[in-house]
Amino acid sequence: MSTSSNQDPHPFELHSSRIAGDDRGRFDVEWSHRLLTTRDALDPSNPVLTGLLPEGDGPARLLAVVDRGLVEARPELPAQIEHWAESNPAAVRLVGDVVTVNGGEQSKQDFEVFEQTTRAINDGGICRKSFVLVVGGGAVLDAVGYAAASAHRGVRLIRMPSTTLGQADAGVGVKNGINAYGKKNFLGVFSPPWAVVNDTRLLTSLCDRHWRSGLSESVKVALLKDPAFFDLLCSTATQLRRRDLDVMEQVVHRTALLHMNHIVEGGDAFELEIARPLDFGHWSAHKLEQMSGFELAHGEAVAIGLSIDLAYGAMMGLVPEPVLRRTRRCLRDMGFTLSHAVLADHETLLEGLREFREHLGGRLTITLVREAGDPVDLHEIDLVVMRRAIEAIQQAGVNESSRAG
């Protein structure tokens, strides 16, 4: 058999340079973002949790991970989870013992909680049709959520936030992550939970500080989206400080719903755009947390961050003075202290603007409000005026402390 010398033995290699295709495809993924509010979710007679588990394939395998701080406040909680599972054998089978992990911001400072969770997922044979139930504060939800989203490229996660911050804000979002390289939430993924279950009974074990912490996020989202809700917050601030659970339940539910609606209706669930309105007050809040060695809780830092941004807006003629004064009064009536010693380090705090722009990507975008319900995006910040705003908030805090003393 002869082979012609002019035959091309590698026709693809010869002609590949002529191909200039621009082949593209598109797909959409439909997702139901489930938000349920209840009391005593782990009562075997409460159908909320079991109603989230698929029917027809036998009991769902479930790994439970719980914030250690919550277990210290509620020592009966692991046994309640076990009793709930044992009482619903047709719906759920608990895998292994309830896992307890460190809580608070420290849970996001290294890979300990991430590794503890992924190890339990592996050892328990949790698959992509199984579930991880995480019960705890916002930081634990973030770290465990990052682990669940990474294992098998994503196992189903049910979040049960135990703090006002977690129920109103952190538990509802689609973000999971941990801190790294001195930056908040540097490592992480966007991964929606299977469901969020807000059990408001869990809030009753909070100390006063963490009881109010999430309320700054309520003020934030009300200023952005709901003037009537802002009015309600201002009028009930003292009741909230005095731990009225009925009022808190209404506030947490409304806050969570506004956050969820922004995610599902805003068209930018994975933050591909340059603006993130829900980060109003957060460029400085994230930096303040780091500067204080996380002595400042997130909600406390957000309260100060809102004050700084509104003070800046007032100095620039964007925000009416009455809006600034009313917001600060509302936050103070809720029990927030609107200053901290680290505010004296203006230059380090202003580094937060650069880090915020880097985290966003593209150009800087800072959201303010002209009035409640009337947000505006700024792409340039006058650093001289911003320093004055920080100084004004710092001095106001000194004056308020003197009057209180």
C-alpha cells in the first residue's frame, strides 16, 4: 500500500490557524431562596424543618454543626437536635454526633472550623443529596457554609442563625467565607443555602450586646429601601433595647425579607456589578473590626460606619442634617455606642476605602442615602472631608461619654 507524498498526515494542525470561531453558550440556574420564621424549630411537632427535607427517597442524611458559644448558653441544644431527629425517623437520619465548633469572629480567622466541618462531612459520608444543618452566629454560618460549599463542590446547607445579626442579615445572604491576609472575607464563595430557618426563640439566650448587634443592619436596610420601616425602628428603639421579643421578631423578619428581596430581585445576587447597596456603612465597619482586633462586633462597627458615611454626606450637602441626627438618635436609643478609640487613627481607617474598592473590583462605589428610601452611589470620596467626618463622629462619641459620665 503506497502513501502519496502530498497527503497531509496532520490536517487539523495544518488548518487550525484558520479557525476564528467565537462559540458561546448561556445557561440559567433556577433557585428557590427559602426563608422561614418560627419559634422552637427543634420541637418534634414543629413541621418547619422536616418540611424542608425531600420525600420519597428514605430519610435524609444530616450532619449537625453547632456554635460552641450557643451550646454554652443552651447546653440542652445538642440533645434537642438528636431528639428531633429520633422523633422523625421517616424524614431524617442524623449522621454521627452533633459537632460543636468555635464561634464568634475567631471562627473565621483560620481554617480550624472549615477543616473540622469538612472532616465531619467526609467521615459521615455526607453526599450532595445530604444536608448540613448549621446553628449559630453569623461568623459560624460563614465558615461552615464555606466548608459545605467546598465539599463535593457543594452539599445542601440549612442555616439556623442564632443571633439578631445572623437572622436579619448574615444568614440570608448567599455569601460564605473566612478572613485571610488581614482582610475580612478574603476567601469564600457565593453559594445559596437550601433554606434559612429563623428560630426567634434562640434570640432569648443572647446577652444585651449581641441582642442589639443586628439592629444596625435593620437601620441600614430601612434607610436604603423602606422609609416606613425606618419610622418603625425609630419609634420602637427603646422597646428593642429592653428586649421585647415580639417587636424584635417583627424587626428581624422584615429586615431578613428586605435583604432576601434585594438578592432575588436585584439582579446581582453574585455581586458582578460595581455597586453593592447593602454595604452601606460597611467600608469603614470592616476596617474598624480589624483595627480593634475584633473587639468591635460587626453590628457595632456598622452602627459607627453608618454614622461616618451619613456625616460625610451631610458635610457634602447630600444628606440633610435631620436624617443624620435621627439615625444617630435611633442607634443610640437601641443601645449602640457610636464611637471607638481606633477612630483616632484616621489614615489606617481610610485604607478601608482602598480595600473596599479592591474587594468590589473596578472603581470605588460607596452608597449613601439622600433621605430614607432614596439611595445614591458615589464613585469619588473627598478624603479631606471624610477625615473631618471621622473626627466629628469621634468627638461626638467623646461628648456623649462625658454626658453619660
